[in-house]
Amino acid sequence: MKSIGKIAASFAIAALILSAAGASNLLLASGQRPPLKEEEDGQLIKKRLEWFYSSRRAGADGHMAARREAAAEMLRWEMQQQETASMASWVPVGPFSSNYSNWRFGKVSGRIAALAKDFNNNILYLGSASGGLWKSTDDGVSWKSIFDTAGTQTVGAIAIDPKNSQTLWIGTGENVMWCERYFGIGLMKTTDGGATWEKRNGSTSTTLSDLSTFASVIVDPRNSNRLIVGGQYGDCNHGKEWQGGGIYTSDDAGATWNARLSDAYVTKIVQDPIDPNILWAGIAYAGVYKSSDNGNSWQLQTAVPVGYGRIEVAVAPSNGYYVYALYENVNGQPEFWRTTNGGTSWAKMTSGNKACDGQCWYDMVVKVHPADPNIVFRGTIELYKSANGGKTWKTLTGHWGATQKVHQDTHALLLDPSNGNTMYIGCDGGIWKTANGGVSFTNLNSNVSATQFYDIGIHPTDNGIIVGGSQDNASLYRSGSDRWDLLEPTGDGFISFFNPAKPTTVYTASYPWDWGGKWPSVLCSIHGLGGPFGWMTGQGSGITPDDRIAWVTPYALDPQNPWVLYLGTHRMYRSTDDAVKWNRVGPSDMTGGGEYDTVTTVNPAPVGGKYVYAGTSDSRIWRSSDSGANWAQISTGLPAGRYINDISPDPTNPSKALCVLGGFGTSHLYENKGSGAWVARGRGLPDVPTNTVLMIDAKTVYVGTDVGVFKSTNRGVSFMPFNTGMPLGLVIMDIEYNTTTKTMTAGTYGRGAWQIGPLAD
């Protein structure tokens, strides 16, 4: 996504060191840094989801998850054929949670989607959005990853067999709206506590293989072979967020399945603990459903209005007649409902922001106290408690900021069935526990590695120092320890890097958080990792307000002239004075002019002149040979309608380059030899979105895809897997190479950063 750091250390020459006076002007020009929002509101999350599917939807044709699953299985087979004994191996370098400055909630790890616990044996499990399944035998003091061989790192639901705690069922695919859930591969089972796994999607015409996300997995407490599951399947073409789903049952432990409620966007299923024949389900855009025959048939609850979008349901463990439902109505207003007579009648307990503090389509979970059916816990942006069945609510965690007790955006709650004061909370920042009903909380993130990096940056000479921008856990840095630290509280952090000539100058970025979101948010510190960071792209910077800005704003520092920076919106900007001032260069619009079309990558050449490349969201590539003053479009040969995810100029001839594309159904790597059309390359690459490309010499090429890393030794003509040591199917967002230490660093979307090296020449 960026050029600086790709081949960084070679250009850290003394003649290019920035002057202290010039660097100081940057912060003076920034003006007052705008305050961060108290919370990442729903519009920002929708923009993130839009970014995610926009680069992947082309060519998806209704089989996006299946294509990725097939690619992961092919990768498994190819790696089994490799002779790995003498091969170098990737090693994780964290974050194994990250310190969050002096913020009260403490360490963060990543988005947690599911929680389960074997209370009899004190074994705790957490499932993350794209960081796998983790197991703790000491109540969260330490954790072990147990899902590395599954083929995906995305978990939506966890169920422990009540009769045999060594048997776990994992529904893959995160239980969220839109198509970030496409990493699902169906239902997985282990009978040895997570040591080995097998798929249990069925073998007849009715299977679970099309489910790309699981809302719930239920094991009948009377019969371990009886399963009830529900979820959705979807695709990302044309931005359509779902294409079906349903509720399924099995009586033979997943060997075969029966469809019980078809064409249903299932967001939750719960079972009455007193009468297991009674189940409740939330069906998005439909309503609340009830089954009285162990999930075989389902009836819509007409006494409660139809919900719009996600519907959360909860049943009281002490009294199955008490059932709660939370959802948004057709006007987008939250409503909280309750029945105390098993569904004969329902009452609206509250509505509006008193029922949900926002994002009720994204993060929303309800649980009932095990002994008192009137005590309800609601996890939305914050965690709330009601002692009167939802009429009034009290926040337990506090509002967003340094004094908040638990990170915001709650996705999972787990209550101790024998002690209603003990609860585990899974949210965008990881996992917390309260043992006193929410008076205080204990941080359990310990050594969990679930950070979703958008991008990473490497120090020019020290492998132990890394910076990166993460999903919802800010911009982070590593300074020798696998426990990372807060670089800057950016909400979502994006492209981050060092100035190779003066590594005390550090850059990071976020979404537009100025007043009104008119300008990109790029920040810089001239005092190293500790900051302070100043805003360098706001009002008065020279950047035109209200440009079309990508969710991950592309910008890069010229490694040959590190006082020169480039930034793309739907057009290009250049700064030649340490970002004191930006000037527009090139055409007025580098895209086709569509409402969401933007520049997606900016890549100055590492050597040999003044070449700069830029790619767009609509298959356009531009090249400048005069440091950005003039640009020529060189898009011939590329398939239409594709995200240009990354460009790697040839380090031996800057007029030549490789690029990688998103989507499905075409080549994902193309070569331009300096003139003429782009030519498809990449034999051996899987048919999945390819996110990053790196040429380290004229022949050696590495790419990062949605299932792993691949290497070519013949300039991208053919590839082989380069994943030894990594979990199977890991999503690779960025690859950087240090020419001094000959070490490669990868940033992943769910399992933090990894390194390998030194690599042979």
C-alpha cells in the first residue's frame, strides 16, 4: 500500500537527513489537533465495511466464501508437499496485547466475537474476528492459540458439549453485517480440546458449506448428537450484504443436516435452559421466532413488531417465560421488548438511545442474570445493566475516553450460571471480566494476539521496532517487546512508517476526524515514537476540503527524497517542504469520477530517478517520471472494475513495475515492462484478493493474499507458498523488507505482525 519501508534501509543516507528547523515547521503548520470523537459512530463503521468489500466484491458471483475456502485448502495441500525441514519459518512478533498508555481499561488485543467457558474445569475460550480461537486454563492469565490449522482465523460462535467438555463446536465466520464475514468455512469440531479439528458441514444435498458466518451453535444438553445452528451466507458483489441463510438441525453430530428455517438472516438463537425443547431466534428483517419442538419448526412472534436489521434475543435462565428482544425498527430507532409469558404478549420496555447507544446493527448482545429474570445486561457501544427488565439502564463501563473501564463496542457476554455477578465481556478491544456485577473489571487480554493491521512500517536498521495502524485499536508500535504500545489514539490507525533518513520522524494516519470530516487525517511526530503527533493535512495545509478520501488514505514518503511526500484523494497532492504545505499535482481527477472512486495506493520508486506510481479503485494506474509534476495513465491491459491494491516499482529499473488487484476471477498480479500494456502474471497464486506486492530484486517477488504469503523467483511468472510457521489461511495486508538486516515483516488482518529472516540473497 505504500512504498516507504518496502526497501527502506538502503536509503538512510546522511545527506538526506531533515533539518531540525524544517521538521519543526511541520508541527507549527498543523495547528490545533482536532479532538477525537467519543465513539466510532455507525457511519464510520459502515465506511470501514464499505472499504473491506469494495476491494473484494469484483467477480465474486455469489461464491466468495467458497472460493476463499478452496484457496486455503489448496494452500494446505501445497504446503504438505513442500520440504519444510530446512526452510526458514515465520515467527510472531506481536502484539501479544498492546499497552494503551494510561487509559483505565488497560491492554487491548483485538475484536472478540464469541466467548465460552467450561466452568467445571475452569477452561475459558475466546473467538476473535480474524485472530483465531484461544484457550485459557487459568481464567485469562495466559492464553494459547488452538485454531492455527483450521483454514480460517474467523470465529462467530463457540459451543461446548455439556456431556463432554473436550468436544467443542466452532461456527466460523464472524456474526456481523455485510461481507467481512466471508472468511467463514462452516462448522468445525474437536474432540480433544482443540488439538485437532474436522469440518462437520454434512455430506448430503443439505449442507452448511454455504454458511459464511454463524450466529449460534447449540448442543442439546440431553443428546450430544443433536445440534441446532444458524447463520447467514452472503457475497459482496454490488455491495449486497446478504443472500440468505437459515436454521439447521442435525441428529448425527453434523454428518447430515436438515434445513428448518430457510432464507433467513439468522442473527441469534438461544435455548431455554429449563425446557430445551423451546428455542428463540432473531431473524434480521423478519422478527422474533419461537420453536417448541427442539428447533424443527418455527413460528413468527406476531405480538412483537418486525425488526429491521440485526435482532438480538435472550431468555432468562431462571424463568423461560421471560424473553428479551433488542433491534432497530423500520425507522432505524432501537427498541427493547420483553415477554413474561413465553410470547403470548410482548411489551416495549424502552426505545431510542435509552434502548441502545448506537451501532445496534453492528455490536449488540443481551444476557439475563442467571437467578433474577428482571436483571438484564446489554452490551452495545458500552456495557449496561437494568434491574427492572429494561425500563431503565445504568452504564457499567463509562463513556469513551481515558477513564473508561472497558473498551467500547461489545460483541459477546458470558455469565457464570452459578453467580450472576461474574461476567466476561468481549469487545473490539479484547476481553475483560467482572466478579462483582460491574463495579470493577479485570483486563484478561494477557498474551492474546488478535490485532487487525491495515498496514505496518519498519525501522530502517532495527528489526525490533515496528509501527502499525490497527482496526479500532489505534496506531501502535513495538520497541523490542511483543507487548506493543500506543503510538497515537487514532481510533482506527492506518498507514504508518518511519522516515528512513531520520527515524525519529514517524508518520501515522486515521479516518477524517476533523470538524466535518473534510480533510484526510495524517499525523507526524518529529520526536520519535513517544510523540507528540501533529496534524499535517488539515485546514490551511493546501489540501482541498471535501475531496473523495479513501477509508485507508494512501500517502507515502519518497525514499530518495524523504522531505517529499505524496498523498492521494481522488487526485494527487505533493509536499516538498516537510509537509508544511501540500500542492495539487497531476489531473483534477485520477479516477473515472464515480461517487466512491479514489486513489488507493501511492508508490514512489525506491531507486533510479523520479518515478512515482498511483493506483485507483477503478483499475487505473498512473505513472510520473518527474516526481509527480506530470502523470500519464498506463492502465491498458488491466481488467475493469478492480481495486489496485498495491504497486511495486522494480528496484533495478523504476520505469517497470508489478501491481496486485482485488476481487476474483482474473489474474491477481500484472507486470508492466516500462511501455505497452500490463501483462497477467502469477501462475500458482490463489484466486483470492491480493493485497500487497514487494519486489526485492529484479527476480524475487513476494505477495500477500487473503490466505497467506507467496514467493516468486522468476519475476512473478510463477509462485509457491511462503507460509511456514504461519496459521493456515492468514490474511496478509502488508509486507516490508529491510535490506540491511535482510528481514521481512508482514502485517496481518487478525494475528498482528510476523517476521522471517535473515533471508538468503
